Amino acid sequence: KPDLDLSTPSEPLVSDAPTETELQTLLQGWLDAKALTLSGQPADLSVVARAPLVKRVDLERSADAAAGRSKSIDASITTIEVVDRKPQRIELLAQVAYSDRLQAADGAVIEETAPTDFIVTYVLGRDGTQWRLHDYMPGS
């Protein structure tokens, strides 16, 4: 779906005590930037995520590109709940509405995930003054 309105945050999150809205925007920025990257479009994941997560997404995209595949992902945060908040670390439980499609170079659908909702635990950490996604665990 090329008509997806994906956006990536251009401003890093630097608030000392980010609001739930700011946290949700950061997580949505991660999902959007990841979706853009995996579809083969440029996106700056480093604004929202630490290097190991950026590398993981880049490796996944490289594997798809080498195999002549592309992914289209539609993911959005529907609810978030702050589970734990410390000065340098925030843990969130988010409900994510998700679907994806893996396509061959000719556009044929290789596999598809039907729209579903699932829960993801996200861990944000502070690098200096900037909040970034450090890790995430699907499930529970």
C-alpha cells in the first residue's frame, strides 16, 4: 500500500518526564520508520532506537533485498500503559494493531499476516538527554 502515511519523528525525545502522548509518538515513530526501512525506503531509525535495533532492522532488510523480496507493514499503537518509570528507563506495555505482507520482486504475495492485535513490552532508555527504544518483547 503505497498510500500509507508513514512518518518518522524528526525531533528526538529529550523531555525529562515524557508524557504518554510523547511516548506513544516515539513508539509509533519506531514502527513507521521500521516499516519504511523494511519496504526498501529510507528512514532514520536512529532518532527513535539504539544502534543494535537499527542494525537488526537493516539486516532483515538486506536479507529481503538479497532474496528479491519486500515487506509492507501496517502497524499502529492503539494503547500504551507505563509499567515502570525511572530517570533513565521507561517500560511500557503497548497494544499494537498489526498486519504485513511479504512480496516477491514480481509483486506476488509470499506470505501475509492478517490484521491482528497483540501486546508488546517496550523498554526505552536515556542516552544522555535523548530517549530511545532499547528493546522490545512481543507477547505477555
